[in-house]
Amino acid sequence: MPRRQMHITGADGAALRAALRALRTDLDVPAAFPAEVLAEAENAAARPRLPDTDDTAVPFFTIDPPSSVDLDQALHLARRPRGGYRVHYAIADVAAFVTPGGALDAEAHRRVTTLYFPDGRVPLHPPVLSEGAASLLPGQDRPALVWRFDLDADGRVETTDVRRALVRSRAKLDYDGVQKAVDNGTAEEPLALLADVGRLREALERERGGISLDVPEQEVVEHDGTYRLAYRAPLPADGWNAQISLMTGMAAADLMLATGTGVLRTLPTAPDGAVGRLRRTAKALRIDWPHHVPYAELVRSLDPHRPAHAAFLQECTALLRGAGYTVFFGGDVPDPAIHAAVAAPYAHCTAPLRRLVDRYCGELCVAAAAGTEPPEWTSAGLAALPGRMAEGSRLANAVERESVDLVEAAVLGDRVGETFEATVIDVKEREPRVGTVHLEDPAVVGRIRSDTGDLPLGERIRVRLTEADPGTAKILFAPA
């Protein structure tokens, strides 16, 4: 799919902001933080519970989008004297600021996750913490959970440890800058090693049958009071950074499974029917998928810049539905215990500023590594956690989906009747005249209905915009 960013000039910034405010109301999105929560956060920001261990000598750095200020992770990589690598991975220690049972804790359990709108985010924690005292901002001493991994020359984990420590990030980097520095050879060794370790971990992912879908993302970006829509294809640097987080999530799962208490991020294996549908889609897109070739191997062979391949990758996301959180106590191993896409036990533990479950996982892992009992609040709250996270995930998905629908309808509101180049990326099995198209310019994904015949899955066609109503956040195309 095209990767260029398109500036949209037809959007009314004020009207769109009003529509987004209405969406917040419709979805019952949490409003401003209560006064008692803000007061507790201010007090916690001034007086966090600091760890005894000092790791500020480790020159950590962060990699995030340029505008991000809620920085959960910082990392540092080095070569081991006798071969292999040492990875330090610092995760914001939210528990250093949140008192169990307090107003701040109760509000986090109500909100569950940070919500992202085109015109701003609704944070899990007050900004004085999530964008300030708890964020791993450069040049600031911060409490953190510091994971230390010793890897062999092939990138396999030999030893794992996690403990509380004080850290200081030296630099806030972004993905584009990291990629350029690696590509032109100017990256300093810790950053250059991210590419080396990331590639090794990707090879191990292939070996165990895991899969990371390289699907271009649709982004909404404010520009001069209006909005633009863009496709962003992940850079290799995105993947390398993600591999460090995946490695940590796998290690966290292993630690909790070893102690018999924890919460995993699980995804069951896709049913035969879903895989069968995917095989029919591959055939329609003229993608050769021999029966002896595993799904994961096929996906890694595809080029997301080819329209038919990008359409197939989009369809592959259906196999990732059904992910959830599974808690376990008393040594009972959950079933399933693995995340099918990771192809290993896995836990969410690297984004505690933005996701409630990560604070629980971090606390359980620190206790497991130290051989001590976890604090009482973790076991007391575990049973209810999957339900809370499911509700939060549903709301987050609705916010993302409906926000993009609103923006698309707004930017196309004055272009009804125009024609566009598009690729058919989905066709309903039982209604082959109904599907989804991926426009090249502007970056829009919308519904299409044909009155003349079945839609040609995976093919480029010209489409005509027949409906664009910002009031209902609906757009509809027809073959031109």
C-alpha cells in the first residue's frame, strides 16, 4: 500500500472537534479526573516510593513517536565480553506512585486503559504522572522496573532478572531517526545493537512459528486546525523495538507460570473454518499457498506494498481476534497458556502508564524474581482483571474505529460524487457485492456496495463516493 502522507484540506477543525466531543459523550468516555484523584496524584508525584538500587549509570534511551510524552520503556544494549548481548529494559514503575485502595488506584481500575482520539488522549493516569513524574523522560531520575537479559550469540535468553531501580534516560529517539541512523551507519553501538538483536529475535520468532503482521496503519494527524489521513507502514526499527517488548512479555509469562500465579495475554489457535476462509481469500487474490506451507511462513513471504498482498494481510488480522486475559492461581496452568501469534506464553507488562494489567504483571514478576510473595493487592484484584480489561479493550476499539470513521466522513464531506483509485481488500462471503476498499489518495478505508456484480477481491478499481455524512460518521463507495 502507498506510504505517502496526504494533507486533507476539506476538514473543518472546529466542526470535527465538536463531533469528537459528542463521540466521547456517546461512548461514555471518562471525563476529567475527580479532584481527590488529582490531589493524590500531585502528592505522589512529589513523593514517590523510590527504590534502593541505583541504575542511573546505565545510559538508557527511549524510542517513541515524536509527540509522545507518556514514555513507558527505556532500553540499553551492550555486547557481553565472552559473546552474546546484555539488554537492560526499564519499565515505568507506576506502583511507586499508586497506593493500593486509594482514589488514584480506584480511578485507574475504572478507566482501565488510555484512550486515543485524533484530537487528544484520555489518559489512564493524571498527566502529572503519565506525562511527568512517572514517565521515563530524558534527563530525569525515575523509579522503574529494570529487566536484565543475557542473550547468547543467536539472541536466545540465557538469564533473566527484574528488580526495582532508579534510572535516567539519556535521549528520546523516534523511529524515523533510529532507522536513518542505522541505515547510514551513524548509530552508536547501543542503538546499532538494537538492529542486530532485533533481527536475531525475529529469526527466533520465525523458528517458533510466531508471526508479526506487517500491515500499514491508518493514522489521523492534526495539521493547522484541520486533519490529514495517512498510511504508515512499519519500519524495520518498529519491529526491532517490538521484539524487545515481546521478549520481555514472554519472560514475564515464564516467571509467573513458574510461581503459579499470574495473568497471561492469551489467543487461541484459529479454528479450521477461519483458516479455510483465509485459504479461499488467498486463491481469490492469486496468492500461491501450498498446503504444506504453514500460515506464518506464507505471511512472512508477502510484500505489503503489493495491493493483493496488502489485502491478504488485512484479512489475516481476523485470525488475531479472540485475544483475552487469563488469570491463574495455585499452580493451575491455564488452557490455553500461549498466545497463538506469539507462539509462546506471553504477558502484557511493558506499558503500565497506559494499561492497568501491566502494573499487576510487573509487581508479580518482581516478586517472582526475588523469590518473595507478591503484595496482597495483586492477588486480591487478579480475578476481576480479565473482565475489566475486556471492557476497556472494547471501549478503546470503539474509540479508534469511530474516531477514524468521523474523520473520514468529515474530510470527504464535500467530495460526494468524485472518483478515486482504490483496492478491494475485503468481500463478504455471503454478500459478495459488499466489501471494503482501501483508497490510495486520501488514505481512507471505507465500505463499498456494488449494484452491478460481485466485487473483485484484491484488484484495483475506480470507485465513486456516494455518501459521506459527518453527522453519522458514515461513508459509502460504489464501483465507478
